[in-house]
Amino acid sequence: MTAAQGKHLAILAAIWAALIFAPYWMPLFGGYTALGSRVLVLGLGAMSVNFLLGFTGVLSFGHAAWFGLGAYACGLALKFVAPSTPLGLVAGTLVGGIAGAILGALLVRRRGIYFAMVTIAFGQVFYYIAFQWSSLTGGDDGLRGFARQPLDFKLFQIDLLHNDVYFYYFVLVCFAAVVAIMAFILRSPFGRTMIAIRENERRARFLGIPIELHIWIAFTLSCFFMGFAGALYALINNFADPRMLHYTLSGDFVIMAVMGGMRTFWGPLLGAVIFVVLQDYISSVTVNWMSFIGILIVLIVLFFPRGVLGLLRQRRAA
Amino acid sequence: MSVLAVRNLTKRFGSLVAVRDISLTVEAGELRAVIGPNGAGKTTFFNLVSGFLASSTGSILFEGRDISRIPAHQRVGLGMARTFQITEIFPELTVFENIRIVTEVAAGYRLRPWLNRAEAADIRRRIDETLALAALSDKADRLVGELAHGDQRATEIMMALALKPRLLLLDEPTAGMGDQETYEISQIIRRLHKDNKLTIVLIEHDMRVVFHLADRITVLDQGGFLAEGTPREIAANEAVQTAYLGQAA
């Protein structure tokens, strides 16, 4: 094993240790377990956006659409189909992913700013549907009347609703599974074609890669991840509302990815930590918490364009 | 059967005719140079053949099959590879990673979620072969963007070659190079032509390279066909001399 590989493993071990022991060390710094769950889920959303942005080079500014669809599908499944947490997750993942696959097919010929604009437009369509269709979605008040259910393993049950620590570990296991799938895809021959497209689309095309097909697959995968994250988010709050579909949330995910470092795998999670923790602390002091995030993002983009993790990585290489 | 047969190829951009009624035939194993003054339509011609642009009229036959309406990436799949006038590579990846992407695509693994052990070993062996061919093995772990211009060019040519093409299109392979680098790239091209019997069409401005390498030369001028022949015939052709001198005057 080389020194670089050793370092890589040590960093991975540190990340997972921090996540696994979070319910124990976070209270020391004034955190609470539910905050940890929120960081994980929003971090998963940011990583899904970055799966497309950082590794395929395609900027979607409407990814909250698939996140929100996942949340609503999860809530509606729990409310109307059957009270089962896994069912809610599967429903959210499928609805977010399939909607993404269908609309993605209309998107893949657009590039750059045009792609971003059309994704915003699609996202806003879902926002207004959720807003207007009160009888199903609860409209502006949001979707209520569902709650995460205990995990039933026949021999024993795990109560996710009343025990925040159990629920945190449930979220962590879900997070780990999706992140493992992402990492696996990025290391595959297909994942390398994504990176080829990010690096140089023209070259990739003239190596015989059908660009549109590959972007569509990457987009669709990221929508499935996003739907899953949205379903988890609905379970955190036992609630889904139209703002989960709004483009400002899409923007938040992009901000998390850029702050953390979009060329890195773990960067968006770090971005989510910074974003969510700052939001939590500053919003208890002032309602203008967003302006502090704004200043921070300007500083990061100006001085560390590769994000916080990208900066750390550069330092190490130098 | 000829590898490439172009029939009455025309490309219009609005009222501008960039390529006018060009026909040419390239036989298997031939090295054809396409030359002409600036604005002669050489690169447009390449872009039509490789599928980067769609032709207005005319046909392009690759190994007897009409490819003029199929997309670029499928032409690559049929056995046609190209390089660009301005080097097109993956600059933030290493030489090894650049070649690996092509090798996996060429092996038909581009949609695969994983490779088994035998497939991975086979890919590894083919990458090493390709690297050795252009003496890039010791630079395999360097980022391509950090390499000298000549090595970047060599990497690009090797990427095209890793596709195992039956027709290689090179757009000004020695553009912007010093004498030493020009010499090295021409040696690589010469080896591909003589040893690997590869059919090559190249656009080139450096006449030493053209006359050193080419079996036959096609001259374009202002979008149209001007002359075709062996290097000796072209050197003696008055119309060609006028086209070049006329532009210089």
C-alpha cells in the first residue's frame, strides 16, 4: 500500500468515525441528533447534485424537484397506501427517479446555462402543482398526517419515531448505502465516461461515446438518489411542503456542493455541514442568516474556487 | 475497396460555400495529405468526414458504406478516429487515465458498472502497449495538461489509435511545434503508416512533413478541389504554385 492510499484510508476512516459517533460528540458542541440527521440528508442531496455537477460537468438548477417529489411520494405512500417506512423510501426513490428519467430525456440536448434554465422551469412546474393541488398535497400548508413507522424485523422492532438516536442511525445506514452506490458507479468504466464528458465533451464524442445517452443515464441516476434523499427528508419532519420543490432549495444544494468542493466526492457533505450548522446557529440570532451564508459563499468562490475540501487537498499536494 | 470515398461533397454556411463539390478516394494503407492555403476548407472537410458537421450535399462512403447521415460517435464505432487542430484531451487526468477511458470504450465497456478480473487485466495490457508505442510509459502518471505540447499531441494521437481505427484523420498534427517535436511526431505517424499499415488522412501546413510522409496529396483552394497527385507531381504543378504564391503576394 502506498502512502497516498494509506492517507486516503485514514481520511475515510475519520469521516465514518465522525458520522458514526456523531450522536455522542455533537452535544459537546451544542449540536443535537436531529441536526445530524438533517445534515446527512441534505448532504446526500448535495452529493446527488454533485454526482452530476462535479463528475459529469452538468449543472442542474432544479434538482429540488426530484427531492420534493421524493418527499411527497414518501408522505403520500405512508398516508394512503400503507404505514411502512421502507415503502415510503421506495416510493420516493421511484417517483423522483422515474420523473427525472422522463424529463431528463427532454433535457439532454441542452447545455450549460440552457440546461440549468430548463431544469429550473421543470422544477417550478412541480412547485406550482404541489402548491395548487391542495386536496392531495395540502397546498401551501404542506402535506401532513403521516409519520415514520417502526422498522419491523418480526423478532424485534426499532422505534424510529420517538428515539432520535435510532433514527439517526437509520438515516446513516441509508446514507452509507447510497454513497457506496455512488462511489461504485464513479469507479466503473461508465463512471469514467462521465468524467470524460466533464473534462472534454468534444473529445469524448470523438472517442465514440454517445454523449446524450451517457448524460441522461447520469442525470437519471442522480434523480433516483435525489428522490431517495427527499423521501428521507420527509421522514425527518413527518412533513412535506412545496418549498422542498422550489428552486431556492436547488440553489442551496448547488451552494453546498460548491462550498465543499465540487471536484471532490465528500466535499458536498462538508458543504452541507457548514450550511446547515450555520443556518441553525445564525438563524437563532438573526432572521437574516442567509446574508451570512451569502458572504461566506462569495469569500469561498473568490479565494478557494475549488471549495473547502478542494483547498485542503491542494495544500496536501503542495 | 477503398477505405474512404467522398463524392461531390459540399458544405454551405448560409451563402458561404466552405467546401464545394469535393471528391476523393483513399485506398487501404495509403497516407493521404490534404493541403491548401488558409481558408481552403481543409478543416471543414475533416469535420464533414468525421461527422462534426453535417454535409449539405454529397456522400461519404467508409469502406463502401454511406456514413454521411450517421452521428459522429457511431462513425468512430465503425472504425474511424480523428485528432483536432487544437489538441483535444482530458487535461486534468493523467496520461494513463486518458488512455484507459479510450481503451475501455473501444473494448465496448462504456456502459459497464464493473469489469471482471480477466477484462481488467486485458485492458491494463492494452493500455501498456499503447503507452509504449509513443514512449509515454514513464509519463503515465503525469497529468496530461502538465506535459509539453509535443507529448500532449502524442497522447492525443495514441488515444485515437487506441480505438483501433481502420482510418485515422489527423488535423495538423505538428501545428505549433518546434523542429524536434515535429520530427518526433512525424516519426510516430510514419511508423503507424509503414509498420501498422494504417490508412491515414492528414491535414498539414509543414511541407517538409507532407512531402516526407504522404503517398498522395490532395490540394484544396477556396473550398474547391485544385489538384491531386504524388508529391512529385504536386511539387511540379503550376496551379498549386499559383495558389500558394498568389496568397503570399
